[in-house]
Amino acid sequence: MSYPVWSSSIERVEAGVRRVAERHGDLPVELLVLSRLLVGLGRDLAANADELFREHDLNESDMRVLMQLFGREDGTANAGDLVASAAQSPANITRIADSLVERGLITRQPGVADRRCVLLRITRRGEHLVRSMLPRVSEHARRTFGALGPAEVRRLTADLRRIAATLAEIAAGEKPSEEAAP
């Protein structure tokens, strides 16, 4: 695949952080390297997914929205729901929805209870595309995380959820809780 692999340069990043720490002794080198690694891996995962979906003229964000709609019992959601569940800004959801509507993968329709609320609904064509991609998505996930056993996946997922909860607390202006590591 042709996507850039940022995470292959983590040693250079770590060396850079260590050089900065030499000039400022109170730097949490391991925590800063971990932070950079998470950001870089996120970029690599997104670029990798973009490559996976490119043949269908989709990117990772488009597919995430389609998957969110596909996963709902009635295949619908309002844009506000997708902002949180697809981890996109309102402006990005609008851009993604415009693109998916243009390609016939979703539709827009007024809400039943409140006609000012616009519902996005996955079309049969969109469902077919998601179904056709699921085996490739599954295989890609297995290959990406194949070096980890089931217990390691559960532990890493739990650890990342704790970091996510801390970031949510910080964003809400709360003092992060200090849980002891198990």
C-alpha cells in the first residue's frame, strides 16, 4: 500500500523528545513519546483505511458514516448523532453527507417528529457497498492487530478507554480522576 507510515519513524521522535529532555530535565519522555505514538498511529490507521476504501471513491470518514448508518436498526440518524458516533465535526458531517447523497449511498429526509431535523438514511446501494466491504474491513483489522492476542487486545482497549475518559474529563473542564493502574 502506498500510504505514509509515520509510526515507522517513532525512534526518531523518541530521540527528539530525549534531546529536548536533556535541555529541560522535568520532561515526561515516556508519556510524550506515547502521546506522539498514539497520534501517529491514528494517522497511519486512517491513511491505511483510506487506501482500503479508495477503489470505491470513499475515504475512512465516509465509510465511518456509512457504517454508523448501516449499524442502526432503521438505517437512519440525524447529523447530530453522527457528529459524536462518527467522531466528526458538524461541518465535516455536512460535507460527508453531501458527498454520500451525491453518490446515491444515503438520502436526506425531514424528520417525522420535527421536520426541521434532517435524517440521513443509508440506501440499498449504500448497504450493498458496506456489505461488500465488511470482509475486507474484517481481514484488515485482523492483519493490523494480528500481533496481539485476545487478552492483549482487551487490555489495550481498556487502557485506551481510560485515556479517552481522561481526555473527556479534561475537555469538560474537570480535573481528571487518578485511577491506579491495575
